[in-house]
Amino acid sequence: MQTHSALIIEPPEQLSRDESRTGIASTKSALIVGVVTWSICAAYLLPFVSRGWYAHDDGLLGHTAERVLNGELPHRDFDSCYTGGLASLHAFSFHIFGINLSTMRWLLYGASLTFIPFLYLIALRCCAPVMAGLVTLTCFAWSVPNYFAAMPSWYILFLTVAAIYCLIRFSESNSRYSLLLAGCCCGLAVLAKINGLFSVAACLLFILYHNQSRSSIAVPDVRSKLVCWVSSGICLAYCALVFLLLRRGLNGGTLINLFAPNVAIGLFLSWNEWVNGRGRFSERSLLLVRDVSVYVAGVALPVMLFVIPYVATESLPDLAYGLFVLPQKRFEWAATVEPFPTLLFLVVLVPLALLLLSGLMRSDFNAISHRRLMVSVLCVSVAATSAMPAATLYNIAWSSIRLSAPLAVLITALVLARRSKSIPDKSRNTLVLLMLAAAALSLIQFPFAARIYFCYFASLLILMVVYLQSLSGRSGLASQTVFLVFLLSFAVWSQSNHYAYCTYPVRGEGPARSLAMMELERGSLQLESDTAACYQELVDVIQKHTGEGDSIFAASDCPEVYFLADRRNPTRTMYDLFDLVRPEDRTRQVMEMLAREDINVVVVNMSPAFSEKLDKPLRREILKRFPRIKAVGPFIVAVREETHRLASVP
């Protein structure tokens, strides 16, 4: 009997030891691949740190942070384009490491390195370590390398991915601590930029979905129609809010790229409630309110700390005005709404659509047929693009990839609806969360739909597609690999050939010109040689005719002039489009300010980024009072006749 018992008990123990060894080996391989992936990303990003800029962006970030460092409050003391939390972080970094544009860049570099592990950990839940490493590299290549400037939208992406990881942990363990952390991440995203509210909305919708899926398991035999109607009402309210946001720029492109995917997630959540939702109204409501309360408490914690100075100085109306009223001015002057896709881009979208769909074929779709489909797609794509010029190929590929975003969200919603019962709970919850985040954060493209704004949420889209294709197991591995290799290759190719939005700056014209270091105390960046020389000369002229602590006046849209020259801005204006006074009043007000502040130097930017040039009456008045003029690149430097340093002006 003892021998028999030993025979019965021993195999499970041996199996347990084998499983343990397998688990340790798997953890080791995942750790090794993770470290290698992190190192590759860190090394790849390093050359971008000091290379290239958009003057108005870096200048805005630096000048805003310096004013905060000097004790000013965003929105109360000056018109800030963003919430103000990131400006406080930059001000702190200036205090520790010195006032320089590169200080903000290195801070972004450090934040980017913390972003990589979250991408890898999320990918690791549906992929083997090597594939998860490839996913991470692809997601990373479509993020900060495309525009390495310390923009708040990057921090929104980083914090949203961290919040997604926390919510994944919450859905698996029901940990309120993870839910609270997710809320804190989203609260910090709101402090970086008000668009962080999109991340807040996505997480709230996921909490609603989690409430639906958990209740359907807990009470399978009870359905409350009141809960169904309430959930549908919440989804309808979300769609209505999206419509109100987009209504001023609503056109065919906006409907397809932004409105359609968000309507799709609203309809999916409503459908899921009616089909899968179970539970009594009182129990469901209590559970939902409790989860939402914990999450909202997390969001509120950093926000409440941020608003303390505004409460203490009775400046909350200024904060509200700057966050919700003043941005409407940007829509009038700086809006770039989505264009309606042309027939060419819709045709080129077909290969990408097949790549998205190929991994979702029926389970009896054999591997040979799948490989044939992949080979056919690749051959047709290569044949169609081989004779195209590089710039044309770049534009077509980019536009097709961008158009694939709403298509991918719609396909994901349909797959989740058709196969909801067959998808494992963990995979389904993560896929729903990524779908909600990708759709909601796509709204960051409104109203300024420049190409770089796609990169602010592209990582979420890639993760979503990878999870979608992983549902087909090994049959979807080929399409998954082709999809990732194509995206990674395109991103690296576009960045190395300077087609990306970022590095120099270029806008798809081809290779940039030679680079030179801008030798300024506050701006040690590599720029195009003529740009670096222009700003060095400009700062030299300003500093020769002003003293430390003096005020100058620089317009339109050139906050970098104040920052690089280390001269005070006597106005509350960063971009002149936020100046709400009437043009006829502005001339009088500016001239009065020039006299009141005893200003010696005026810098006129003849190529503003967003605002219009200074109107002619104002320019004439300035030239009367400041008759000594020097042209420096796109700038006109006007100096007062009375200054004792006029001899240095040519």
C-alpha cells in the first residue's frame, strides 16, 4: 500500500517541480529579453536628445517653466497653453540642473525609459518574450523618436500606458490599490495637459465594462433592465460629448477618423450590457459607485494638490478660464481638421486591412492558405510601391497607416462582439481596455491634426492590434510578425531619412541640411546650421542693447526669443493668437506698454507659427519709436534711438 501510495503521490510532485523549473526559465528569458529591449530603445533614442527643434514649441515650454520658476502662476499671471503641471516639473528641473532647453530634453529621456517597461509588460501578457520585445520596439519607434521635444502629450501617453497596466492588474485581482494608482496616473496626465481627460474617460468606460463582465459571472440568472438602460445612457452621453467636442470641425475626415471609433466603443459597451450584463440594480450600482469613487479619488489627489495655490490666491476663475475658454481661440487660428481620405489612400489601405483581418480567419483556415495570403499581400504591395519616389511612398504609407486606426478599432469591436464567449477573460479585458484607450486618445488629434498627433496614441493602437491578432493563436503569428516588422521598418526608415515630423525640422521634403550646435547658454541643441547661426546672432544683438533683467517685446509667436536671450516678457502672452483684444486696441495697448516698461528692443517675427503677423499700423508705430533696424533671419530687431549702445547696431 505504501508503494502504491508513493506511486500515486510522486508524479504530481515531479510535475510541480518541472512546472516550477519551466516557470523560472520563462521568467529568466522574459527578463533577459526585457533588458535587451530596454537597452536597444535607450541607445536608439539617445542621439535624438539634443537634435532638432520646433522653435515655438521648445521656446514655449522653456519660457513657461522659467516664469513658473520665478514665482508666476500659469493662467493667473500669463496665458498658458497647457494645464501647468508639466511647467512646474520643468521649473523644478531648471532649479536642480540649470536653465537650458536640454534640461527638459533629458527629463523627457528619463521618462521615456520608464515608459518602455510598461509597454513590455503589457505585450508580455499575450506574446512570447521575443515577440513582446518586438512589440515594444515597434511601439517605442512610433512614439518619442518621431518628435523629441518635452511636449505634454508624450507625458499623457506615458501616464496612460501606466494607467492601463494598473487597470489590467485591477481586472485580474480586483485590487482597489491598483485602481487608485490608475486614477493618480490619469490625474497627472490632466495636469500635463487638459487632454488627459480623454484618458480619464477611457478608464471610466473600462470600469463600466468591468462592472458588466464581473456581474455576468456573479449572478448569471438575474437581469435588470434598469441597469441596461443606465449603462446605455452613459454610453450615449459619452458619444454626445464627443460630438460636442468635434462639432466645430466636423467633416468627412473627422467623422471617419475620430467620431466613428468613439461611437463604435459606445455601441459596443451598450451592446455588451444588453447581451452579457446581469445582476440586480442595487448591487451593480453599489459596486460601480465604489470602483468609480476609488478611481476618481486617485484622479483628484494630484489635481487638488495642484489647485491649492489657486485657491489660496482666489485664482480658480483664472484657471478655469485658461483651461476651458481660452483654448477656443486656438481653434480659430491653429485648427487643422482631418481631411477626407482620397480614393488612392483608401485603395492603398487594403493591404493593411488584410493584415488586420488575416489573423482572424476561421480556425479551419489552414496555415498554407494563410501563408499564401501573406505572400500575395506582400508581393502586390512591393510591386505597387517599388517605382514610387521616396517622398511619395512616405506620404502614401503614412496616410494609409493613419487611416487604419479607425478601421482597427471597428474590427476589434466587431470581433469582441462576435467572439466574446470564446475569448479568455484576461485577454478580453485587456483588449477592451486598449480599444477604449486607443479610441479615446485619438481625440488628441483634434483640432490640430498634424501628423505627429497620431504618434501621441499610436503605441496604444499597435498594442491593440497585437492583442487582436493573438486571439488566433499560431495562425495569426505570421500576420502579427509582418505587421510589426513593417511598422518598425517604416518608423526607423522615416526617422533615419528625416521624413518624420521631428528631428531637424523637416516636413517630408527629404534629407535635412548640415547640423551645427547652437552655442547659447540656454540652448545647447543641434540645429540646421543657418538656424543655429540665426539665433546666435539674434541673441547677441538683443543682449548688446539690453541689460540683465530688462524687458523686451517679441511678437508674433516667438517665446523662444525671451527664453534664449534671458530677457523678461512684460506681457502675459506666449502665442499672440491668445491675445483677445481687438486689433485697433492692441496697437494702443502695445505702444503704452513699450513706454511704461522703458523697452529698448523690439523683435518682430515675420514668420509666426500660428498667429498672424503684427498688423501694419502696429509695425509702423514701432518703427517710428524704434528706428534702428536689423534683419536677422525671419526676425526684425528694432532698437530705440536713445540707447547708448547704438554703435553696435550696423
